[in-house]
Amino acid sequence: MRDVADPSDLLDWYDHNARALPWRVGPRARADGVRPDPYRVWLSEIMLQQTTVAAVKSYYEVFTARWPTVSDLAAARDEDVMAAWAGLGYYARARNLLKCARVVAEEHGGVFPADLDALRALPGVGPYTAAAVGAIAFDLPATVVDGNVERVMSRLHDEHTPLPAAKPILTGYAEALTPDGRTGDYAQAVMDLGATICSPRNPACGLCPWRRACAAWEAGTQAELPKKTPKKRKPTRLGIVYLARRVDGAWLLERRPDRGLLGGMLGWPGSEWGEAPQEAPPIRAEWKEVAGEARHTFTHFHLRLKVMTALVPMERQPDVGDFVEQAEFSPADLPTVMRKAFDLARG
């Protein structure tokens, strides 16, 4: 007969196997009374959306060194935050990061509210992030469900309903297991289990504290789960970007509108992205096409950019964008797709 999953078994495992993460207060420190900083929990959760732990670590360290408190971040210049975020992707998160920091600083005295409804009311904080901050930072009775938790729950219950339709079912399973105490440690324990043991491929079932309670392990179906509805094929869009350099070394850049893809980010002027992009040079010049294409994949489509370059005289003024002096220009401040175009142009 299969065992019943016991949260205390998972917490015992977590106490000895918790990952050391820069934003985490580990179980030993927590048992000694060290409390997580809600600002750092929130910052890490926003950064981790659609991104891996490995990709986030260096960004997190830069942000917390430069803006160690939410009030520091709230006082930062938009362009500085957007530049620091460059390369992490999903740039709406960076805009909402600033909006949220300013609401916390101005309306909550620089202190994150220890209330789930108040957390959900903050800009850019949805149900998942509110639950994660509430549980991890304040030990509120909240159930945290990310991709790791969904995978653990689907296997634990041998649930074959495909995602995303299975989300409410898996959330219900997770809620039923969430204990009354140590909710922050428990939330992180399930995520760690999914990240390290109950992994997408080749799960290490022999090391799992819930193995004997796992219906998929008993049925031998763990490698098949979670089921997912097949994704639609991504379309390909085409575009043109124009890299104009002035004779003194300054580069012509424009800041994209706040709304839309790459919103608020600096980038090269260019055409609309579509099936047949129209030429849209930002300044009169002798444009030369660079061999090759800058290619990038976004969530919903692939992008292929033709890259045009030109050297322009000092006195010529652009129709779009502004020149940024060479000393103030850093390719690292550009979003990844724009940096790819720069790298292609520079050879």
C-alpha cells in the first residue's frame, strides 16, 4: 500500500539539502530566528519569472549591491534600472519592478505589507508572486505553485491532465499538502525537490523523500509527467535595424515606448517587425548591409533582423533617436536582440 505524502518528511529533507541561494535564508538560520528580507524575496521572485536561477544570480547581486533597499530602488533613475536589467528579458518586469518599489516606498513607508491581499494589489505582483513573498518572507498561509511544484504534484498524484488545463487541479493538490507552520520553508522545499530531485528528465526517485507516496513512481509513469498540450509553431517576423555611428564615435539610439516588446529599453532605430518590413532609415546616410542576420527568439515568435550600418558627419541630425557619446555607450546596456545586431555589425 502506498504511503501518504507527509509535509514533515519533505521539511526534514529540506533541512539537510536546501540549496544555498543568495536571496534565501536557509533552514538553520531561519530556525535561529533570522528573518528573510521581503524586498530581496520579492526582487528574486520577479527576476526568476520565465528565467533560470543560474541566469538570475549575477543580476540579483548587481541589483542588491547598487540598490540594497526597496527605497533605494524606488529612487533610482528609470534608465539605470532598465540598463541593469538588460539581457534578462521580459522587460515589462523591469518597468513593474520600479512601479512596485515606488508604491511600497510612497504608500507603505518602504515596508512590504505582510498581507496577501495588499501584496496582490502591488504593481506587477500576481497571485504567484504574492503567495511566494507572503509565505517565504512572512510565513503566511499561502500555497506557492511554480513549474517545479506542478511537476512534483503531477507525479505525486499521477495526474495525466495536460498543462495548462491541469493548473487548478495541481494547485488543489498543493494546497492540500501545505502545512500550517513553516510555510516559507515548505514552499522552498517543494521547489527545491522539483529543481534537484524531481527534475524534468531522469528524476532521481531513489533520493526522493516522497518516493513511497508517489503514485507515478508506483505506476512507472514519472518520466511522462507532467503532460503538456502541444505548443503552436512560432511564426517568424522580419525587421531592419540601423546602426549609425557619428565620426566622433557617438552611436544613434532610441528609447522604445514603455508599452510593448522591449518597452522602455534603449535600442537601434529600425522598422516594424512583420512579414515584409519597410525601410525606415533614421538619418540620411549611405547605408551598407551587413552580411548575415541577427536572430532572436521571443516567447511568441522568432525574429530575423537585417542590419544596416552607416558613418555620418557631425552636423547631420537624425529624424529618429539621439546620439549617445562613445564614453556613455555600453553594449551591455542593450537588450539581447539589439546586442546581437551590434555584435554582427562589429564582426
